Amino acid sequence: MDLKLFGEVFVTLLVITDPPGMLPIFVALTGPLPARDRHRAAWQAVALALGVIVIFAVAGQTLLEYLHVDLPALQAAGGLLLVLVALELLTGKGDEPSGTSTSNVALVPLGTPLLAGPGAIVATMLFVQQAEGATDYAAIAAGIIAVMIAVWVALRFSGGIVKILRPGGIEVLTRIAGLLLAAIAVQLIADAVAAFVTQYVNMA
């Protein structure tokens, strides 16, 4: 296995997924839940993110071409999803967990588009396109799995933060996380619009 490539994949995806930056959002979304549900949300989010990244690594370009979807469109869609979640956090509608809220927050926005977002998908697709043999594919696969394990560990042991913050602190953190998510969403949409404009200018 190519250790240099493994390191490049690991560092790149670790920076993109940003486990420390994910913690406030994860705690805000799952803080009111029991510890067992919070732990389940952690592994569900990581499992979904791993599945999405692997699918795009194996057949991402083919899938997008078949659906006639450009990467900026995928980016804009992720931004719109984050806008909806951010509005729920900012208005307090997401404060009361329902029976299905664990899987909901694990899938959207945690699993995708926060963990398996446009950045992680594009980076993985580029690494796969540049791979030249079985050893390179093995290094890429190992790097992806190592990053997902690191993210899972960070989310799994976020319970200490919940205990420190208590309900009042979690409520404040929820509003802050909503603001951060809104900013991320606006940036994703702005980048997508800029990419579309650049694409059509180059075509003209």
C-alpha cells in the first residue's frame, strides 16, 4: 500500500470533514436525545457518509453523467438541505426530539451533506481518477475508512460536552450551530452559482 497516498487521502478528507467543527453541530442536533440514541446517531451518520463516499468513488462520474447532473448542482442541493436544517435550529423547531429524530438527524444533515458533502465527494473522485493500480486503490480505501473512524470516535465521545453544557447550554449552542449551518449553506450555494456562471461564460 502506498503510505504517501494514504496520508494524502487521510489528511485531505480529515480537513474536509472537520471532526472538531462537527462536534458543536452534532451536540446541538442530538444533545436532547438519550445517550443510547446519540451513540446510534453517530454510527448511522458515519455509516451513511462512508456509503455515499464509496458509491461516488466507484461510480460517481458515471452516475452524474447518467443523471445529467453537474457537481455545482449537487453542491447547491446540499446547501438547500442545510438551509432547511439551519432554519429549524434557529427557530427552535428542532428542539423537541421525536421518535424518528435520531435517524433523521443522522442522515440529514450529519451523514450528508456535512460529512459526505460536495468537498469530500469531489476529493475522493479525484483521488480515484488519479489512481494507477491496486495498491493505490487500497491506500485510498484505507484513508477513507481511517477518516470515518476518526469522525466516529469524535462523535461517539461527545457525551462529555453534553454533560458540561446541560440543557441551557445546549439550547444556546443549538442557535449558534444554526447560524453556522446557515453560513455554510449560503457559501455552498454561492460557490455553486459561481461555478455555474464560470461554466457558462467559458462555454459562450
